[in-house]
Amino acid sequence: GMQKKFLRVLQERSYRAVGSEKVVHSDFRLVAATNQNLDEMVANGTFRKDLLYRLRGLIMELPPLRRRKEDIKELAVHCLTRLCERYEEDTKGISPDFIEALALYDWPGNVRELFQTMEHVFAGATNIPTLFCAHLPKEFSIRLSQAGMQCEVKAVPGAHSSSQSGELMLWRDFKKVIEKEYVVRLMQESKGNVSTACRLAGLSRARLYQLLKKYEVSY
């Protein structure tokens, strides 16, 4: 019944609100999205054929995320950038093993689930400059183990002071150490190529140049 009423609105571009006698005309453009197979629904009688034909103007089929895993890194970087801006944190880097772990997952919830995962990781990695696969939820570690990979954050030189007591450094000092260590390794891995380094780390050129200048790292 609702489909019939909706079809009439699409055809006549007019409607009458509940409890009103006035007919309202509207010039609108409809954008519809579904994860259902409408042809199958028409075949089994749960969706009107005439409504389907009315909806079929310009069709764009978007494959599930598991079938376009080449988009995962760009989507993850986009989401992380928005989160850093929202919470006024410095831009974070993303390690290659983090992206590799994301690519091993099937993403039944598609992009919405990916963004939710990034928010989960972000919340648990406050003040951490680079995201590693160890920051991901437990199910990702399981997938990596099944794939014969290990997921861990490698120790960073300089995390402790040089004193005999082994007392931890202040966070602001440790952050400088780990950030510089990452930038140095990044430029080594990318063989000094800025474009490659930005792609590996998920950083903008402006942010990478800022870090290179800050820590006087040559490339």
C-alpha cells in the first residue's frame, strides 16, 4: 500500500498531508539507495514493478567494500583526518601493517563499519602519532594470525631515559622521539620520494614537509 502511494507522488509530483485537504505540489529530484535486489523482489511479489521502473533513471551500482579493497586506505585516511580535525589533534600517520590488516577483513558493514572501526581506534590511540595494526580491535589480530602474520608495535629507541633507574621519559619528550624515528624510517622506506612517503603514511604533503623541517630530516 505504501509503495502505491509513493508511486502516485512520483508520477503526479503532488501529495496531501495527513489530516489536510490541501494538495501540495513539489518539484523534487529523488535519490534512492538500497542493498536489496529489487529485481528479485519484483519476481517474488514484494516490490511493485511499476515503481521499480519509475525509480530507474540513472543507476549507479556500488560494489561492497570487500570487492574494492583498493579504496580502504583512502577511506581510512579520510576518516582519520576528519577525526583529528574534530578533536584538534595532530595529524596521525598510518603504518602499512595497519592498512594490510584492514584489507584482510571482509567488512560486512561496508564503509559505515570501516568508519566506526576508525573511531574506535582513534579513541584508544589518543596522543599516539602513528596507528599500527596492534591498535585495531581483537578480530583483526585473529585474521592476521590466520594469515600467518604478526601484529605488534615495535619498541622505539629512546623510550626510557638514560638513567640507571630506567625511569620513563615525559610524554612530550617521548612523542618527539617516536615521531622523529617514524619520519626517518618513512623516508628510508620511500627512498626519499615525498609522494611515496605521503602514500605510505597517509599524510598530506604539507604535514610531511612540516615534520621533515621540524626534525631536520634530509631526504
